[in-house]
Amino acid sequence: MSYLSFKKDQLINLEYSLGREFLGTNRGGGYCSSTLVFCNTRKYHGLLVVPIEKFRGKNYVMLSSLDETIVQHGRDFNFGVHKYEGTYEPRGHKYIVDISYEKAFTVTYQVGGVLLKKEILMLHNAPQVLIRYTLLEAHSATKLRLNPLLAFRDIHSLSKANPVANTKVEAVNAGVRAKLYPEFPYLYMQLSKEANFVCSPYWNYNVFYTKEKERGYDYQEDLLSLGAFEVNLKKGESVVFSASIEETDGKDLDKQFAKYLKERSERNSFEEVLQYSASQFIINKAGETRIKGGYHWFDSNTRDTFLALPGIALSGKTDKIFEEVLSSSLKYFYDGLFARDISTHVVNPLFDADTSLWFFWTLQQYEKETKKTKKQLWKEYGETLKAILNTFRSRKRKDMRMDENGLLWTDDLSRAITWFDAESNYGPIVPRNGYVVEINALWYNAICYALAMATDSKDKEFLTEWSTLPETISESFKQVFWIESEKYLADYANRTNQNTDVRPNQLIACALDYSPISEKRQRKVLAIITQELLTPRGLRTLSPENPRYEGESVGPVYVRDKATFNGSVHPWLLGFYIEANLKLYGNSFVPDAEAILADFEEELNDHGVSCISAIYDGNPPFQSRGCISRAKNVAEILRAQWLLKNSNK
């Protein structure tokens, strides 16, 4: 049995199988994804979802689904599953006898004496998905019918029946091509074996997406079928179906599938699965190497890139990944700060208060995980680091600037500029105006690390200018943030008040290499975090003791966004929690850290298979919510594993 596998009695239970989703990616931002039984429950699901540069590089669902039917003795057995209002039709999940996820996502169907295996591969660095069907058993003549359902729309929208869609297909090598609307590329659908395409266009009305209804969005879609392929198969024979926005050679599809399957890495352990999941976030787009924020709908941004890169880099050639991603990120460095979005299509870039400070932290991990030295890093990135520090110190920006006490003051009343980035029409949902705890911890760490690099590089001018500031910041940090009566750090403070909400942001001050507070106070901070915020899936964003705590993230957008930062659990914070405890307690904390990570192993078969979801409910049973795979979550669990391995060195 493979590491990631599912039993027949689980799969026929739609509540179980529809709650679990698979994901394959093309390393260019595109993907194929659905539930285990191929019943799409999200508008983001699709067998071919790819970025189209003509449309600002955004992802588009080209092929939504592919319904398979086995025909024997004049009888049709449809393996498809679609949800409509109040019903499922057809109910092909009842024919599934096995699902496994090793090198390819594999489903086996059985009906009577027929046993059919389906394997799916999303090709890397290509806008193409391959599906191989193998007839393992059959006692008589067998026909396979494949009915593609097309969407041709942005991942955030829905398709509706209309008279404008082009319902004609054009014959190409080993298949057909279709273009529903003039501005789109062609969708090429080709097979490795001779097949007949029966053209019979119709709209499949009112396909029902349960996840979208839960999330408060429009949830019904009309999908267009242009007809179906029919191919005869004998026992032991295979046929490969290809969907792409580029034409391929049908006779090469068999070899192509076998070649790419052989190149895929195994997923037979927790670590192998994490590494594979991490590698899916490394994408090549617009000539750049980027970190995609998450699947299905998060694009690349600098904060998530800097947070995720150290863990993601552990999934492959660490040096190369760091170098390429950082080089690409530097293209979005403007006027002394990193812009929020990583996109060549952004005209007026936005800037956040913490992102550029995370860049220092990322370089610290670069040094630890490779043979890079502080001197080398200062030579390569020193000018960028100096520009960042000077931007804050010079007070050139009014919304994020250094005060006379050495701390950074941030104004986020009009828009969110910390990682608590949920907004409504009235501004940040969780406003944190003034001195923000993790931003000032990062500020202190950034200056101290820059001074260490400058010391190794004998940069006397920088040392003269900055060497006295850490002491000032540390003293101000204690005065502003330490709540003496409660023995923990304020989440933020203004000129007169401290915000006393128990939140996880204070953890950053304990986990960084350079902390502005003593070890004694770090222990007190970790104690309250452990007591009120720690869960098996990560740290809550607000203590359940707080009257504003939201234990579930369900409902319309505003309600969910409010819960996201007022109680929902974020897994990426566990990396910092484990790191902070290892710093303070050494090997005595190792068993606890191992237990924390072991809890995530069972999560790999839930929600996103082999993935770690964006957030989880703050209340038991800690239900997964949001997108099925988040870069910084996977990255920090992977980095935590690396920290444990190296804790004895």
C-alpha cells in the first residue's frame, strides 16, 4: 500500500471523498485539481488550469472536467460525478475501488469484469495535463468514451450558457482543438490511440459548487460539452489523453507519459511528501523564479516569498533556489522597500511595513542552510539592506517610520500593512496602528544582523552610523511592549495605550536570532502562547479568552476574514514556536517538537492530499479552511523538521 492511499469504503462516502482534494502543478503557476472522486466542489477546480499571459498572466480554467464512460454489451457505465441542486448525477464514485498518490494521482474503477486504471500528470513547465487510462481487466470488447466539459474562464468567475460560445471543433493531429471565445488560445485535446470524436454540443447546466456556496460566493456554473471521444481498448492496452493550449504529437503521448512519470519523485514518507509539496510552490513565470503563495488562488507576493523561501529551498538544490528566487524578488525593490506584489502587471505598487524586514530574516536562514558567509551576503545584498534601513530611519514615508525612541511607528488606519492583511471597505479588519510588536522585533533583528555582516566585512562607515541604535531600540521595546501585570508583550501600542490581546505576533520577538527581550521574559511569553494559543494545527491568532475570539471561519467573506485574524489557526507560526523553544530549552524540547510535527502527518490525507491548508478553525476539531495548500505553512513545517535534525549539531 502506498503512503497516500484511500480505501473503497471511504471513497463511496461522498462526505469523506468530497472533503479531500488532489493537486498537481506545472511549475508555472498552473495546476490540475479536483476532489478524490473528480466531482468539482470549487470554481477553482479543473483538469487544466493555466496562466494566460495575454490576460495579465492570470489563471484560467480551460478544461473543467472529463467524464469517462465504459461501454460494454451496449450498456454505458459513467464514471463521472457532478453535483446539482439536491442531487448528484451521475454517481460514478460507486465504481472506484482504489486511490493512491505516489508519482501520479491514480484511481482504479471496477464495473463487472472491467478494471480501469486512471493516472494523471500535470507536466512541468508546460500548459498540459496527461491522463493515462489502462484497461487492466476485461472479458469482452470494451469502448472508452471521454466527454470533456469546457469552461474557458478566469478562476474567480463562473461560466454561463450563452449564444456567443463557439461550439465547433477543428480536427488536428490525433484529436481536435476548440476555441470558445476569440481572445482565448485554442484548447488542444489529443489521444495516443486512434479515436473517433462524435461532435454533439450541449450545455451542462447548473453544476453546483458546494465550497463556493459555503464561502458566500455564486456557486452554479454552466459547462460546455462539444462532444466525446470514443476509443476501443483491449485488456492490457493504454490510451493517453492530452489537454493543452499547445499542440502536441499524438504518437508521442505514450512515451511522453512514461518519461515524465519516471522522473517524478517518490512520496513514501512524511518528509518526502512535504518536500514534494514544497517544490510545487517554485514556479517559473515571466522569466523569473517565484514562490507562489498558495493553491488555488494565491499569487506571488514578497512577504510570503521571504517567509516561505527558507523552508521551500530545503526541498531541492538549496543554494540555487535561494539565489534564483532572491534575484527575481529584487526586481520588485523600489525606493528603498520591497513592493507587496510580485507581478510585471502592477502599475502602482503597494508597500507593507514588515516585508522588507523579513528579507533580513530570509538572508539569515540562507546563511544557516548553505555555506554562504555574512561577508558574502553583505557584498551581494548590503546596498539593498542599507537602503531598507535608511528608508525607515530617514522618515521619508509617513506610514512607516522610525521614531525618536528608535522604534518603528506604522499607520494602518486606511489599509492593512502588517501580515494581518484582511480589509473591508472601511480599512483593516484588525487595525494595529502605532508600534507593532513583530515589526519592531524584526527591526531590531535586522539592524543587529546588518551590524554583524558589516563587522565581518569591516564596513566602518555603517558600524559608526548604526552601532548604538540596538541598545536604544531594546530599551524602548521593553518599555512600550512589556505588560508587567500580565507578563507578556502587547500586540501593539500607541502613544498612551497598550493593546493587551494575547496574540501570536509576540512569538517573533522570541524566535529571532537577535531578540530585544531577555530569556526570562521570552519564557513568560512562550508560556502564555502555549497555554492559550497552541493547537495541534498551529497557533491561534487570538486567545479564546478574548470576547472577540472567533472559533470557526465560516460564512460570507467579511465574517471569514474577521475570524482569520481573530482566532483561526495558522500553521506557519509553528516553525517559529519550535525554534523559540529549541533556543531556550535545547534538546529537552525535542520530544515536544517531534510530537507537534507528528500531528501533521495525519493532515496529509485530509482536505488537500499531501498539502497543508491555509488556516484551521480555532476550536476542535480544528477543521481546515481556505485554500488547500499554503506555501509558508508547508515551508515552516519543513524548516521545523530541519531545525530538529540540526538541534544536536
